[in-house]
Amino acid sequence: MRGCDDPGMASGGAGGRGAGRFVEPGDPAWDEALARVPHDVYHLPGYARVEAEVLAATPVAFVHSGERHTFLLPLLLRAVPGSAGIDAVSPYGYPGPASDAPLDDDTSWRAAVASLHECLSARGVVACFVRLHPLLPGRLDALARTGTVVQHGHTVSIDLTVPGDMLWARTRSNHRRNIDQARRSGLQVVIDDWSRLPEFVEAYHETMQRVAATESYFFPPAYFDSLRKHVPGSVHLAVVDDGGVLAGGGVFFEQDGIVQYHLGATRSVYLPRQPTKLLFDEVRRWAADRGDRAFHLGGGVGGRVNPLFHFKAGFSDDRPPFFTWRIVPDPEAYAAALAAAGRELPSDDSGWFPAYRGPGAAA
């Protein structure tokens, strides 16, 4: 894909010379950047392909190669409703910008962020929404120079470098009791038996109905097949088995030492037996045995402190903050998109972004 500038043109400040451009999956520059920066599954081109299918979007990555460091940010480009413009959103999860630049290297971070803004403008992007990675922090003040950084609460992460007995001791007492009860009752966790996928998908849809999830969360079987195809080796299915019956389960990612809880399910009839508590305990043991360093459970719905967050918090007291980054490269086009959707410019940055895609928009 054509770059937004020629090599050396996007300086981003004195001493920060470098080039930034958008690349597509299959471009060697994407893989070369991954080889240099700490990253997660959300930064892989295959994962961007999967999420692009879900949103009917175009997967790209912004890659900035500076004098000393590299900056990588996966994005999905979509048509703006009622407009000829496009907007950008990070793939579902926690992509965030990944970089090998240390946090005290203000020059490199500023250069990369300035280059991103130039490329978004050159591409005609009206708005850009990015979910930051709680375990791969960026330099927030540099990001805020070209956008708005908003904190949405905290997530829960388990440090797998801590000895297993200490992790168990740090687990909430009622969680430990329920895990022991689940084991004594005969529940067992089986990892990577993909013949159980149809059962899991059925249980997952049952779970989404029970919690009144929006339609976008009812992923079809083809979604899971696409994950296996495009991120092979990074996606794992773990199921809680009760004598051949699936009680619950989850889809987990494993990449570069980080395990992520992606989707989970519990059959309603098994709720009293707490299969998810056993699932998390077994997966963290499995991940530690494989040499992974962190098991990230995520946060509550919408980043809020709610029953889901409280449940996850029973496994660890590590609470990394969760931020989003909101960029408006073209304020006039953004205002026009808001008007077309019957919306006004929000009075603060706490709500939906971009606001023209919020619930109830005319478009």
C-alpha cells in the first residue's frame, strides 16, 4: 500500500526523523515490525483480517520506522455513514500502539504519533478510535498531543511469574472454595479439543441470550473457524467437561507471553457449580507451565466496576488501567458526520466515539 509520505518526510520533531505508512496484511513491513516490538495477538495481521470480516472493514496497520525505534498500530477502515469519508477503529480487544521505544523516549513517541496524524489526514480519515493495551503501555502524554486519552477504569491481570502457591493464596477465599468443590464434583478442564467447538458455540449463544448481549456478540461458527485459520497457534479452546457434557468453556489467546481471555460460556444449568472459576484456575496453571508471563482477564462491561469485574478481581489484585485514544484528524468532516447522524458535538469525552456511530444515531 502506498505510504502517506516519502522516507524521511514525517519528522514529528527534531531528532525524530522517520517514515510512517499504512500497510496491508501480507506486506512484509507488518511482520518486520512485529519482530521488533512487544506485541499481543491483537497486533497480528491475521487477527485484523478476522475482525475486518466481522465489521465489513479494510484491515491495515500503521507502521512508523524511526531512527531507533518502531511503532505499530493495527486499524480497521470503514465508510462513514452518510459521508464519502472513512473512519478507523482498532480491532476488538486491546491492540493499542505497540513500540519498542521506552516510555522515557519522548522524541520517538512524539515522532510516531505526529506521523500517524499525518497519515490519517492524508488517507481522509474523519475519526480514529483506539483501545490501548493495559499490559503494553504507551506514552500517554505523547498520544494526547494529537488526540484525547480517556481512562475507562481498570482490568484484571494475573502475574504468572509468581509461584503457583502464591497465586492460589491470592485468590479470593470463596473462589478457592468453589474451585475445590467443582473439582470434587467431577468437573474437568480440557484444552484444545476442537471437536467440542459446536457444543461451545451453542453454550456461548445461550450465555449471550442470558445476559441480554447485543446482536454483535452472537458470533456464528464461521467466526471461530476464521480465528483458527488466521491466527493458528495463538487461539485455544478450553472446555469444562462433566462426564462428556460441556458445562462451560472459553476461547483464549496466547501470544508473546500474554494469555488473553476472549470469550466465555456457561450452561445455565451449571451456574451453581461455578465452572468458570475452575476454568480460569486451570488455564492459569496451563499458561504458567508453558512459560507465559501474564494472564489478562480483562475488565467489566464497558470498563466499569460491575459484577463481571468483581468476579474477575477474585483471581488477582493486579489492576492495570484501561484507556482509549480518540483522534479527529478532520474536525470539519467529523462535524458533518455528526450532523448527518442527527448528533451534536459531545460536551465531554466520556461518551461514545465517534459519536455518529453511537446508539440511536440517525444514520
